[in-house]
Amino acid sequence: MNDQKEFMELELKNGYDFKFIIDFIRSKCKLCNFIFDIKGIMIKGNDINNSRLFVIKLYAKKMKYKCNSQIIAGFHIPNFYKSLKTIKKKDGIKFSIVRKDNIRKLLISPFSQIRNSISSSNYLQICAPNCEEKDPPINYNEKDDIKIFPKDFTSLIKDLIVCKKDINIKKTENGTLRFYSENGELHSSELFIEGTRETFNQTKVIYDQDYENIDFSSLAKISTISSLITLNLNVDLPFRIIFELSIGKIILYVKSKNMIANEQETVEEEQMFMET
């Protein structure tokens, strides 16, 4: 495609929320693909071990946004976040793809809606698309979805990450979820969703997996800008968490420690087979 014909402009009144989105991405990967088209923006990425994948969908109809054709651009996320660090609450932000010094760049222009201030612009270089991008898993049963209000989810995350240890998640046949983490005998956190300890103890456990604490430590911020959060647990699939946003949604897939270990074992077996 001829770069001269590329056109993308985006204006967000709430730049502070977008800053949270980029901070969320920063906690997962350094290089990430942004796909711009007439329907909106899709952002896909994964960590180096492919244990945490995410898809972010921002809808054109919910933003002040224009794009004339599909544009696939890679961005260095730590630098992207640095360009947004000065954005405060109630600040807006404008983006556009431009050419500067004959190089394609993203022009980032924060603006204040409530005060006179010095205008500024940052240019973020567009990198080649990240070829390591993975497709998200499928075959989730929507009947297994559990919806939770953001304030409750934020409280749950903050209680769990205090322990700084692995987080165990159990689910029973009646749909009760138990989240548990501990620091030996010094401190432990036990929280229930869709039930209580009594309802949890009444039925059979059908899901029992451990997750690294780091998987959840970045979720408290993003949950504060969500309107609803949906959890889906399946023993054969990564833990799926959907954050509904005012301009779209974030879908996060997190593999359990057992799933990661099994995949690593399979890789090692394949390597041994190739060497024999």
C-alpha cells in the first residue's frame, strides 16, 4: 500500500483512560501490533512465553475516529507510555499517522479541556509489525461466564496481590468461585464470588488451578475504567477476563501454572525426539 494514502485520526476526550490501556499493555509486552481500519482499532499482543495474551478492541462508532484503509503498525510500548506520562485526569488526546523525516510516525497531541496550557506534540516511530503475535484461544462456553462489578473485582485483586504469592482459583459445580493466596502462616486472603464459604463447601470442585501473582497485579487499574468484568474458567483453556470499556473492550487470556508446565514438558519432549 502507498504510505502517502494512509490516513488515520483519533481524538479522545478521556486521554487518561487511554493512558491506563497503554500501561496495561506495557505490563504484558514491549512490542505490540495496532491494526487500524474503518471499524476501529484492534490491539493484539502476548508476553515472551505466550502465557498471557490479550486482544483490545476500540470501536470507531464510540470514538471521534477516521481511517481510510487498514493500517498495521507496531509500536514500542514503553516509549508509547512515556509519551502519555504527562496526561492528567480530564485531559484529552489526539493521534494521527504522519510522515516526519520521511519516516512513518504516530503524532501524539495531548490537550486540556479545562485550562489554558502549553500545547505539546510527541512523535512515536512506527515499527514493523510483530511477527510473534499469537491468535487467542477459542471454544469458550458463554454459559460459563461470570459477571462481576468493577469495584468488587478491584477489591478482590487488591486483597490477593498483598500476599505476593501464587493465587489458587477453585470453582464448584454450583458456580461458586474461591480465590486464595497466602504468605505462609503470616497472612492469607480468601474471597468468594457467586457464593460463600458455605455454598463452596457444599458441592464438588470442578476447577482447581494456580496462577502467578504477577498475572493479576496489573488488573486493578484497568478495572477502575471498566463498566463490567466477565470471567470464564475452563480447565482446558486459559483463564479469560473481559473488561468492558466505554470505547470498546479488553480481553485477557492467562494460562495457569499447570498449563504452562505441561506445554513446556511437551516442548522438551519434542526437542529430545528431534535430537535422537
